[in-house]
Amino acid sequence: MKSRPKFDVAIIGSDLEWTIGWWRVSLQRVYPTVTQLSQTYDRAALQWHEHLSLLGYCHAYGQLWKSLKDADLLPHWQDNSKICDCGIGTAAFSLAFARAIAPRAHITGVDVSPQMLEIARQKLSQAKVSHQICQSDLRKLPFADEYFDGVISAHVLEHLSNPEQGLKEIVRVLRPGSPLILAVTRSNLIGRLIQWHWGNRCFSQTELSELMHEAGLTNLQFFHFPVGLTRLTSFVCIGFKSSI
Ligand SMILES: C[S@@+](CC[C@H](N)C(=O)[O-])C[C@H]1O[C@@H](n2cnc3c(N)ncnc32)[C@H](O)[C@@H]1O
């Protein structure tokens, strides 16, 4: 008769499983539901932009777009190009994008939190950026296939229990040859602290690369934020929807 291991530990994704003699104990990661996330971000909405600014994220977003522009890595978007910001929050990433890259693009801001969307609407209006606001889960976007000329998204994918589904939906609405520019939380000590507070996940470059490839994105390139705290907490990946 085969004897059972006395002690064994297995890490399966973000779950842990211990086998101790004849017992198996598992610790399973649970993610907030869309309703819980929407309520959490509704409560955070009023202070969100100020906190982002104080922590240097708004500045870092601006510097990132400038460095991508200087490196000539992005398409030359025409006036009225359709750009979607998935999980737009208070529009910090979109505002920096519009300022540095495409002031005349039309931004569609998608989010599950009505309060975040209301602030995004105000800020985009004040900055005179052409836009529309859409309350939706980014995994079920109410747009036709190949509708957008580009998708941008900062610190949102890590909130999804199934990020592969989010990426698949983003790729569906992207025009072939167009880019997704994605900022995510890094898998390091600071990332883990953020994860503890917000209940999100962190990504390593390898994990994100696999997910992006599986979703049909090619020519992946990875970047660090050029400045500040954001450099420690986050990294950026650009991928293009295959045009074949
Ligand atoms: C960490 S905040 C980032 C906001 C903004 N992108 C920024 O960089 O400031 C995450 C945002 O994603 C939104 N969000 C979370 N899950 C979402 C989902 N499934 N679909 C759309 N938005 C979502 C939240 O409501 C919140 O506004």
C-alpha cells in the first residue's frame, strides 16, 4: 500500500494547500464582487484624485506618456480617434494621455463605480477632452467588435478574479493592429501591501506576458514608470492586437 506524505505544501495559483498526514487544508483566495468593488470605490471617490496626486501617480502618468511619445512607440492617432479607458476612475490616466499624446481623441471612460465616473466626467469636461462615460463591467463592454483605436487601463486588471476574461473582452473591442496600454501593480513587497488593503492581485512580468499573449496581443513591451513611488508599485505593458 502506498503511504501518504506526512507533510506537503502546494501553491496553486494564489491558493495554498497543506497535506498533513491524512488531512488536507486549503486556503483559497477570494476576490471582491463587482458590487463590493463599486461600493468601495464610490466611498473612495471624493478623495481619490487628491490622494493619487499626493502619492505622485498623476505626475508619473504624465511622465510615462511623455516617455512613450518620445520613444515613438505609439500610433499617431488622428483627431476623434476612439480610445477606451477601462476602469477610468477619476480619469487621471486619461487626462495625462490626452495632454501628452492625443488632445483631440474621443475618450470613452468605463467603470463600475458611478461616483468615480461622475468625477471623471467633471475633470474631462474641465479639461475640454471629448468624452463619454459608461457604467459597465469591463468584462462585458457594450461596444461592437473592433470599435476602438486604442485601449488604456491603469490598475484595474488586478481587481478581476479572472483577468483573462477582461483581456479577452478588451481585445474584442480593439481594432486589429491597435494597442492596449496597461499599468498594473507589481508583485513585490509594496504590491503585496496594496493587495492586502484593496483585495486586488499583483502581477509579475511573466504572468502578465502569458495572459496578454493568450488574449491575442503581440509585440509586447514592458516599461517601468520613469519616476516616484509609482516606479516601485507598478509596471506597464504595451501589446498590439494581431492584424492577421
Ligand atoms: C485602482 S482604481 C484605478 C482608477 C484609475 N485607472 C487610476 O489609475 O486612477 C480601479 C478602478 O477600477 C474600477 N473597476 C474595478 N473593477 C472593474 C470592472 N470589473 N470593470 C470596470 N471597472 C472596474 C474601480 O471602480 C476603480 O475606479
